[in-house]
Amino acid sequence: MTAYEPVGAPRAGSDPAPDAGAGPVDPAPGSGRAGYDAVVLAGGAARRLGGADKPGLRVGGRALLDRVLAACAGARTTVVVAEPRPTARPVTWAREDPPGGGPLAALAAGLRHTSAEHVVVVSADLPFLAGPAVERLLSALAAGDADAALLTDADGRDQPLVAAYRASALRRELTALARDRAEGAEGAPLTGLPLRRLTGALRLTRLPDAVASFDCDTWDDIATARARIREHGHVLDEWITAAKDELGIDLDVDTKVLLDLARDAAHGVARPAAPLTTFLVGYAAGRAQGGPEAVAEAARKAAALALRWAEESADAGPAAAEGTPDAAPDATPDTRPDA
């Protein structure tokens, strides 16, 4: 976790938490919600990164914190335990007291602002955490009687900051730890306690996942993450996700449909027709105020037009079929310089 100075004011919709004390408390009666809540721990020291602003470091053009928030997009409430900063998604802000009190104090501070029975707890340095991994954790937790479901890394080690917990179990054990340490202790009772003091008292379900559990503790880890997303098989999805976040678009579409359309436009009309056609499809879907279905319908119409265009080009003879429009797309047989 990284200590840092806040960068600018939080974006609209980011809510400061009014009381971020470290002591766990029960939610008000009747305040439980369907689904899950998420607590993101983002306020550590990042000593192995020289004190860099780790949550703000970019992998694939997106801050590590924003990547984690996207993975938890299904949460009813997302609490980030750190100083407020701009984020791509609205969150609730909390802070342990005193700041820098360690993961258990931070977890307790974030938990105070949740009400769901299932809580996903993650760190802010997980570049490859995605929605499906979060859903796997929640499904495993719901399917059994364990107190938590967590990921294990490539070496089989438990990763308690990539986990789904029963909030009741968290509150019970955090209260017990605080009570046991309170006698004779100075300051906040959870300050400085390691996570193993919590997980050692819980019944755990373990799910191996070397990719989703990969965290960035060093500059070598950052370099590895940046290199991996540019590998074949990753780069396109990473780029589309980054572009949607940058443009403020929350829309899942069938990229294969759009790629097929671009291919048909490029082959059947002219190469520059591919990006222009896909732009027009997006514009048409936007004007229709539609979602993925509107994109698919506009793409279908444009693809059919491109195929009709290609058929006419084939009927026009060998010159057209060999791509003459690419060489002189705005010329007619009577006006070309060599006619």
C-alpha cells in the first residue's frame, strides 16, 4: 500500500466518509443490501517502490487503483481507504486513525461504511484483477460455510487482500483482536497488527489464481505488468477497456462484430472505410440512445452494405476486384489522369 499526497479534488460522486475510525461496528438494523460491498486498501507506504504513489501508477494507460475499481464495478458500495483523489468510478472514502496504521486498522475503517453480508477486500495494486475473478470468489463464498474465500498466488501463498469475506466474521474477529490488545496498549488497538492475525482465526476457502493475485510491490513488478498487457491476446482487450474508461463509456459490445465489419469495409470498399465505418456505427448507436443491441444492429446494417458494395465491385470486372478504388477512390474512368 502506498502513502501519497492527494491529487486534486475527488471527482463528482466521490463521497468522503464522515467517520473513518478504526473500530469495527455493526451496521444499523435493516441496513443490509443485496449483492456485495467492496473495500479497497490503498494507503500504505510502498517502501519497495521508494515511496512512489503506487495506486496512481499506470499500467495499460490506467491507474492501478482505477483498474481495481473496475474489477469491483458490481459492488453496491465501494470504500477506498486512503486520502481522497480523482477516480474513474464514484467511491466512498475512509481513513484509519492514525493514518498508516496497517492493513487491519485500514480494513476496520473501511468496513464501517459497508452493509452487505459479503465484502470483497482487495489491495490497490492488482493490475490483472478483473470482474470474473471477483465473481469466482463470491460464488465460492456463497457455496460453502467458510468465513472467507481467497486467492493463492503462483507459489501457493494465501492472498488475504484478494478475497471475499463474510462481514459478520470480519466484525467478530476484528472486535476480538481489538479487545484482546486493548488492555495496556497505547493508541488504536489494531494499529500495526498483521493480516495473519485475522485470517488465522477464519475458516478459509482457497482458489489458485496466479494472474489475478499478481500484485505490484516493486518496479520490476510494474515492468512485468506493463509488458504482459502488450502481449498478443491481451493488448486489444486492454486497449478497449482503457479507451472506454477514458471516454466515460460503460458499454460492453461484441468486438468481433466490429472487427468483422472493419474487415468487410476495408476489403469491399477501401482501407480508409474501415475506421470511418466503425465510427459511423458508434455514432448511429449513440443517436439511437441504445446499448449493445443498438451497436449490433447498426453494425449488421453497415456490414450488409459493405458486402453489397463488394459484390458490385466484383461484377464491375477485374480492375475493380483488384482494388482500383484504393488507388484512386475519388476518380471515375473518364477523369483519371491516365484515361
